[in-house]
Amino acid sequence: MMCLNLTRYEEDILRGKHGEAKQLAMRIIAKIAESMGAEGLVEIVSVQAMAHFGSLHIAGRDWLEKLACMGGKCCVPTTQDPSSIPFEKWEEMGYDSEYSENQLRLRDAIIKLGEFPAWSCTPYNQGSVPRFGQNVAWAESSAVIYANSILGARTNRTPAGLAICAALTGRAPGFGMYLEENRRAQIRVNVEAGALSDLDYNTIGIVLGKTVGNKVPALFGIPQSATNDNLKYLGASAASSGSVALCHIDKVTPEAIMGDPFRGEKPECELTIDRRILDETAASMCAPPHGQPDLVVTGCPHSSASEVLKIGRLLEGKRIKPGKGFWIFTNYETDSLMRRMGVVQQLEQSGVKMMVSTCLVISPLVGAYRTLMTDSGKFASYLPSEHSVGLIYASIEDCINTVAE
Ligand code: F3S
């Protein structure tokens, strides 16, 4: 294809030697690569795709069904973001049946295409873990920043339509974060806020996204004791309040451990995040109408086993107050693990609802809730506008103390 350097295998796909679906997918990849000025394609080892009706709508449903009818099959391990309905609870919770039917058709399509039905935004907690330096094509922005920064793998913020093409061909357009020169840090960020709470990591991410936009920051002052969950929230918040795809962290992330994240060049600018900035930003995330929250939502990105365990401990001997709700968003694997420990049963007895395989940003809010409360910077960024609700942004301990007794 004209100015692109393609391998024999890639050219064969374009000529239709590997079937109609792969050919169509490769045409799209090649067009995007050309329009982005890429010299060629990169080989990828996994895909995080999207198949939620809340974003894909009828057009996206038809697109995936068409590829499945054409005989398309994923040739690399492919997972996908959460569904727009909780598959096991949508009827009992009163989700609209036409909407749900569309989501079920999308579920059928991805199975035919050979995707693993993971339905989670944390594929790295479910066995999809690329090694340092490997290329992947991931679509979920919180997973993209995690892959690039924490794992040292390489991916752009892949659009949903392109992700499935990458899954069918094992290739992605070679531009952006796949190229070494684009991974250099551009902005130095000093975190000087004393001891950091779990909520602070979310808030640092929010500040980062709002100030650096789509540039690559290098953070200094994050302790090596930061957990993977802390870093997950920092990245998810930065990728949602801005469009950060890669964030180096001094002494923590692999490319910053291996060498100078600025690659010998001077940072374009330097900024400091102190305690005042963190507290003011946290306060600014609350959205009116406040009043008393009627629903706590946590697990954005999906809660890990450690987080569910922690909530179980905090709620031991307590119950969610009448008229209030507490929803934990997580994936099948975490739910299953916590069930085997008896934690989910205890949480359900306390009045907690496990929202497995789904996400509140990309699904309807079922129930008459006016003010939500969350410990997630990404939920806080999106939920007030998505569902026209008030929002209180606070630590998980405060969330529990507010709605449980
Ligand atoms: Fe995951 Fe939905 Fe949050 S996809 S990162 S729970 S917005």
C-alpha cells in the first residue's frame, strides 16, 4: 500500500489471502497508518477492545456483527471493557429490555469473534499482562496509561473501531506511543504534599490531567511504597481529566528506573503539586446538588481483590442504612475469588451490591438516586454529567461512614 512499508504477511492480508474480515480490518489499519504518517505497522501481542452498547450504539453493534458474519477471528488474546449491563442482574434491577437485548447481541458477537469475555477495564488484573517493551493495542484509557507507565508496554489510546481491526490482524499503525522518541518525558512534576492517602493518588491524577493534557509527565516525590491500586487510580484520573497516555514516575515505573525519563533533554516546564492544590482540587470535584448522598459507587477502574477485601473489613458488623445504596464495580475473577473467601457473602448481607462486569459511566443509572459519593477520581470526572447527579468525592472510609451504620 503506497508509502507504507508492509511485510509480506501484511500485504497478503490486504490482498484477501487470509479472508474477507482480515482484509477489511487491514485496509482500515493501513488507511489510519497512512493518515498518521506512520512508516509501517507494529506487531501486537494483545488487544483491549470495546463492546459496550452505551458507547457503540447500533452502528457499533452492526460493525461487530458484520465482522463476525464475515468469519473474523481474533489472532491475539483480546479482552474488552465492561458491559453496559450487569449480565446476571439486569432483569432483576430493571434495565430497559431493548437496550439490554442490544448488549446481549454484542456479547454474542464478541464470542463469535473469539474474544475472551472478560468485561473489565483492568485486563492486567486478569492475566493480560504484556512484558516490558511489548506492543499491545488497548482501547481503555485507564488501561492504556497503566500498560505504558507501570508495565512499560507500548500502546496508543486505540479507538474502539481500530482495536477490533488490530485483534483480527495482530497489527496496529506504528505511530505515537509505539515509537521511542514519543515516550520521552516533557514536563517535570514535583509532588510535595507529605504523606499520601489513597484518595490523594486519585487527586494527583486529576491535577496532572488538567495541567499536562496529552503531554508525557515525569513525577518526582511518589513513594516506592505506592501500591498498584494507587498507581491504577492515579493513571485513570489523569487519563480522564486530561488525555495522558504515559506517565513516568521516578524510582517507580520501569522506564524511569532504567534511565533519565527526559532522555538528556530539558523539561519544557516544571510544576509542583502541594497539599493546598490537592485539597482544593478534591473539593472542586464535588458537584451540586449535594445534600446527603444516597448511593456510594466504587471500583473505577474495577476494584481489585485487595480493595474488595478492605471494604469487607471496613464494613464488618455494619449495615448499609435504609434508603441508601453501596455498589462495588468489579470483574468476574475478583468477585469469584472474594466469594471463595466468603467476603462477597458478608458484603451482600451488609446490603452491598456487587456490580460485576459493568461500569456506571457507560450504562444507565437504574434507580432514583440524586447524589452519588465516590472515592474514584475517574467516576468523579464523569458521573455528574453522564447521569445529571450531584457528587461527593471522598475517601472510601468516609463513604462507608456516611452510608453505613
Ligand atoms: Fe472502568 Fe468504567 Fe471506570 S470502564 S475505568 S469502571 S469509567
